[in-house]
Amino acid sequence: MKIWCCFCFGEDQDSVGGMTNSSDEASDNSRLGFRWGSYGRERADFEEGKVGDALPTWEAMVGVGSSSGVRAVEALGFYEEPSVTSENLEFDGASYNKRAKFYTDILECNPTVISSDADNSSLPATSCYNASSVPSMSSTLCYTHMLNSSGVQNPYDSSGGRDDEADGSDTSKIGTLETRMDLTDDLLHMVFSFLDHNDLCRAAMVCRQWRTASAHEDFWRCLNFENRAISIQQFADMCHRYPNATEVNIFGAPYIHLLVVKAISLLRNLEVLTLGRGQLGDPFFHGIAECHMLRSLVVNDATLGNGIQEIPVNHDRLRHLQITKCRVLRISVRCPQLETLSLKRSNMAHAVLNCPLLHELDIGSCHKLADAGIRSAATSCPLLESLDISNCSSVSDETLRDIAESCVNLHSLDASYCPNISLEQPKDLIPQLIFFPFGAKSVRLTMLTVLKLHNCEGITSASMSAIQHSSMLEDLELDNCSLLTSVTLNLPHLLNISLVHCRKFVDLSLRSLKLSSVTVSNCAALHRISITSNSLQKLVLQKQESLTKLALECQSLQEVDLTDCESLTNSICEVFSDGGGCPMLKSLVLDNCESLTAVGFCSTSLVNLSLVGCRALTALNLKCPYLEQVSLDGCDHLERASFGPVGLQSLNLGICPKLTILYLEAPNMVLLELKGCGVLSEASINCPLLTSLDASFCSQLKDDCLSATTALCPLIESLILMSCPSIGSDGLLSLRWLPSLTLLDLSYTFLMNLQPVFDSCLQLKVLKLQACKYLKDSSLEPLYERGALPSLRELDLSYGTLCQSAIEELLTCCTHLTHVSLNGCMNMHDLNWGFNVLQNRLLQNLNCVGCPNIKKVFIPPAACCFHLSSLNLSLSANLKEVDVACFNLCFLNLSNCCSLEILKLDCPRLTSLFLQSCSIDQVTIEKAITNCNSLETLDVRFCPKICSVSMVSLRAACPSLKRIFSSLSPP
């Protein structure tokens, strides 16, 4: 008998029914014997060390053609060995459910391991492995590994004999060994339980133990042949192999009408059956009644019967039935134990149900089912809890009323895309209510918890009175109800409500203490919202362009997003302030609310506030002691801002160019940026922890503001007053209140005297005086004559008007400076440090970029520039000679020094040399870099006297070069 692997389906099928002829069977039998013989030889070769001739790989065993299926089946153990007798077959069938133990192979291959006292009857039968007498290499290796790793002494010594001291402990060792090996099988069984059938077949080709483990019945309870070309014989063989299978899936398989009959007749424990894409006749529907264990039946995309007859589905124990997307005229279901039934997208015209215990019914998209048929089907199920009649266009309010009366336990109703329902009282019966007040009523579903009414054209504001009777309602979806204008509901259990694309929707009023989710989107006419809830935590109302009024009584609300609500007015501030109904609010987003002009919040809970894009905002007043983040990007017209008190740690108001008045009280603030507030004239800053203040380009900021700020912010370390022309000596004197000030930027100011700085800023480390053209030559004398600012390390005098002598005195006497910038100094001439032997300098970086009058730079070893590591002389157009001898110089930039003729370097640690656009010739460069043993980068782009051939010479002159940048193509 042949048992097929799931990889074989669709191969070697010579007939419609999947049956093979006698010659094929003979060839298969001969091939079977050959394979088992070769298998033994391959196993022996493997144990002798011939790895290349060992067991065949996966590609070899599952290849292309008719042999691939047989090889896969052999690996999985689905063929029977020729030597196995009928008695052994019976034993295999009886003991198959027992997981084989791993130590069986070891006991077979190494009988001397067992002591003479061991009872052979206690050993597992070897037939459950189908094992031969050839020792298994994999089992031997595993056996040795477990002995070595577990600390158990090997029963064999190096000579192959037995341990003399193990006489009295052989039995205990064997017991321990068996326990450990059995645990290995348990672990293997557990690992294989995570594999699908394809992976199990691949695992079966590894070794005999894996083959046996992968074929265990536990892994083949579910026979899944979905969309596989399996023949009838193959399917029957699998059913015989695994008669206890409980699930079968033959959806998309050929000849499902024959396969399903085989499944029903051979698998007596079948519980779940899935099939489809074919035609099913009377034999199937009569046969399932004999499948007593069947609990679930799924039929999808199939033709039932001949298309004109009534299809009966009768089963006493069936619990779940799905007949979806099927072609059938009439259907009758009599299943007394049925709990769920789905007839979705089937084109039946009539359905008869006799299912007294049915809980869930889905007849959605059954377009041919008439209103009376839907009513009859639903009302025949008194215990119905869930009903889906979506896309059933014939459903009427009368049907819903009958269902409500018959199915008193109905909890979930999906009536989406049903244009004829409105849930209202019949209009033709309204006059009769005067005389018969109890004669007519609206649809009332009192036990309903979930109601979906998407795209229901008949749902209007009057329908809300019917929904109000559903006091247990939790989820309500009214998306795309085009005639709905207002919703007013007071439902104590309502949790979620959805209103999307309701184009005429104007007013929303909700009152529910349990409401936790409100979804309102793309309702262009909505202008009023009122919500009362104790559970709502997040409210998102984006792009409600007409929303003008918002009333909230939400004790747990924490996040509100009103982005692009362009019609919101200043009254919204009262809603989110203390006493406005949202005491727990933490995050508020009002981005692009362009109608807001004056915003003021007084909240003890607000943490994050975003007003991005509120271009009409002119006044801002925040009293939020726990406010940590505020975004004001795009608030171009903000004129007055008051923050006090707030919990901000940083604030950037440089994006508000029209800000004139600022009041700031922030006990935790450490960083404040006012850069660009050009019209700021009044500023009161009370930030005791402030360490950095950037007031660049605040041209209206005066001395009194600076004095008040320094008095209230004593911890400022960095103060930037660049382009603040209104700051004078009085303001600089107030810097004495800043004992920790280390960085001061007074660039582009009109200062004439720096004495207040020298007197007040004793700890100053960085001083920037760029473009201070009103400074006199004597302004820096305290630095190099009286030792002012002893902690100063960085000095920037770029674009200044100091004379040559003042600069030379500064560079000569201020040896404690580490960074000096003299960029663009017109009065600076030659840089010559070769006259006198000076004391040790701490100078590390010297920048003289764009100094047009520099002609010569001479820095000999006597200059004691032992720490100089970077020298930038680029854009010095008249520079002709550079002679530098600095031991630690690493970076030298002479780019765009078009007059450079002489270059002498004695810089053994120089790594980067830039000579871009210099007129220097090749020979001079070669001589200059000869002594630069660490040079790695050389830039000679756009040098007119350097050709492509020069690259070789340059590399020869300096072997350490790694990169040469040149604008020329290689030779």
C-alpha cells in the first residue's frame, strides 16, 4: 500500500481519478526496494566518514519529476519496508500512537551497553522504528554528546572495554540514560508541534528519528489539502494512514464531490470539514448526516445541487455551518444543535431554518432573499443573539419589528446598506395613534449592544428616538448616513460611536458616563458638539471646518485634537480651563485654528499645548504651572505673550517676529531663545534656573530689561546679545549679577568700552566681538597688559578694526588663549613670530580667513606653539610666503591663496593640507610635504600648475598620503 506525502500531490497522476496502472505500481515497488537498499549503503558510508556520499539532500530528494513524491514519502516513512511482515504491520498500527523513544536506536546498535541483568522484554519494540541492524550515526553522536555534556560517565573506556568500577551501578546508569533520552524525544515532539505539514516533510529527511517523530499522529490531526492537486487514491491513503484525523480541508482540490465522500466514510472522528470550488450533490448532503462527530462545516464558492432543487442540510450535532458565496436556489437547514450559521453572499431565493439553538445568523449580501424570507428565517430562531443583514436591500422596518419581538435576546445587529429601514413609526399609522395609542410603535431592540447602520439612506434624526430605547447599546456606527442632521442620545452604556462622512450632520449631543470613543470625521456641516462622559480619555475632531461650539463635561478626558477646525472662536478657551469640564486634560492641539485671536488658558493639568499655524493669534496668556511644552510655529502675528507660571524647561519665541511684550515666569526653565524678536521692547523674565539666553537681533532690547533679567536669572552661563545695538555700558555692568557667565557674545554692537565686561565677567571663557567696529585699539589693553579675564580661552575679533600692533600684543601676551579668530581683519599684516623667544603658548586654533593684507606667515619653533593644531589662512589673496614649524599642527588650510609662492613646512603630525586654487608649483609642494610624515589628505583642486602626472610624484614625496583631491583626470 502506498501512502503519499503532502509534497506529492499533483505529481504522477495518470488518470482522472488519480489511479495508476499496474506497470507504474510494479516500477514503484522495484524502486522502493532499491531505495531502501541504497539507504542502508548511504547510512554506512556516512558512518565511515564519507560525508559527500551521505544521506541525500533536500534538493535531491524532492526534485522535479515523478520521483520527487516517492523520495519525500520514503523520507517521511510513508512506504512500508519489504521485510516487514503482516504481524509487524499489525503491531505498528497498535503501537503507533506511542511516541518512539530516542534511546531505542542506541540499544539496537550497542547491545553491550545493557547489562546482562537487564530485562530485554522491557525494551521498546524495534518495529515501531522500522530500524535495520545498521547503527545510526546520528543516534551514536547524540548518545556520546549527552554522556559528555551531562556528566554521566561513558560506559566505554578508550579501548572499547567496560568500566571495571561500574558493576554495581549499571542499572542506575541505564535508567538515567533512558530518562534523558526520552526527554530528548519529548523536546523534539514539542518542537515539531510548531511546524506545518511542509516543514514536517522536510524534517523527515534528516534522519530516522526525525522521520518517525514527524510522522506522529499528533501532527496530522488536521489534513490540509487546500488548493492542492490531490488524487482520490492519495487522499484515501492519507485517510487510512491517519484514521483519527479530526479536520479536513479540501478547498480548491479537484473532484471535491468524490473526496468528501471518502473523508466522510473513512474518517469516523471528523469534526471540522472545509471544502469549496466545485459542485456538491445529494450524496454529500445525505452523507454528512452519517458523520456523527462533525461539529463544523464550511462550504465556500460552490454549486449546490443542480441549481433548481432544494438542498437539505440535516445533522443532529452540527454546531457551526458556513455556506458562503454559493450558488443554490433553495436551502433548508435542520440542525437542532446549530449555534452559528452564515449564508453570506449566497444567491438563494428562499431559506428555511429549523435551528432552535441558533445564536449567530449571517445572511449579509443575499440580494435575492426577499423581505419575507429574511423575516421567516430570523424569527424562526428565538435564541438569536447576532444578526447580519447588511446589503439586503429588501429589508423593511416591519421585518425589524417582527425580529425584535421574536428575538428578545438579540445583542448585535448589522443592517448596513439597507435603504428601506428608518426605525421610525409608520407614517400612515400616525393619525391612528390619537384613537389607538398602543396600536403602532417604532422598532425597539431593547437588548441590543451593537448596532451598525452604515449607508442607510432612511436613517434621520427621527430615528434616534428608536435607538434611544436600546438602553443596553454599547457600539453605534452611523457612517455615511446622508440624511442624518442631528444626533441626541442619552444611553448609559454607550461606549463607542462613529459618525463619518455625514454631509448634512449639524448637531451632536451625547450623554453617557461610559462613553470612551467618539469618531467624528468629514462632517462638513457640523457646528455644535456636546459630550458628557466620565470615561472618555481621547477626543479627535480634526478638519471640522464649521465647528464653532464645543461643550464638554468629561472628567477623564486627557487628550483633545482640534486640528484644522477653522471656525473655532476664543470661547473654546473656557472649555479647557479650570472649571470648564475637563479637569484631567493634559494635551491640547489647536493647530491651524485660524479664527483664534486671543488665547488664554488657566489649567492646573495641561502639559502640552500646540498652536502651530494659528496666524491670527495676537495675544497669548498661559497660567499652567505644569505646562512642559508649547509649540508656536507659524504664529507670525503674536504681539503679547504672558507665561506665568508655567513648567516649561525651554521656550523658543524667535519664530514670533512681531512680539513686543513678554512676561515669563518659569521656575524650571533653563533655555530661552528670543532670536529674531526685533520689536521686543518690554521683557520681564523670571527664570531662576535659566542657564542660556539667546537675544540675538533684539534691536529694541534696552539696558533696563537686561538688568532686570540678570537680577532674576543669576545662573545664566551663556548670554548672546549679538546685534543688540541698544545695549550699553549700564546693561553690561549688570553682568556682575551673573557669577557663572562663561560665554558672552557682543558681536555687531556699537560698544566703545569693554571695561564693564572686564570688571563684571571674571569667569568668562568665550568672548565674541565680531564686527565691533567702534572699539578702539586700546579697548583690549586690559587683556594683555593687566591680565583681565584670566579664564578667557576663546576670543573672536573677526571683521574688526584693531590695528596690527594691538593684534600682535594680544597674540604675544595672552598666552592662555586657545582659540583666536581674526577673520577679515583689514589691518592685520604679516604674522611673524620669529623675533623673540616666547614662553609656552596654549594656542590651539588660529583662524585668519580672508585677511587681504597678510603677505607672510612665519612661525618658527622658537615661537613655542606646541599646542597649535589648526591654522586657517584661506582666502588671503596676497599671501606669498608660509613658513611653519609646529610639531602638533594637524590641519592647515591655504585654499584660495592665489599669490602663494613659497611653502615651507616642518609639521610631522600634519594630516590635512588644503591648497585649493593656489598658484604654487609641483616642486614646492613636494619639498613642503617631504617632512610631513603623517599627511593623509592633500587637496590640490583647481591648482593651475599641477597636472595629472604630478599625482605620482606627490605620492612618492609623501608615502603616507591616502587621499589626493584633484580636479584633473588621471593620466
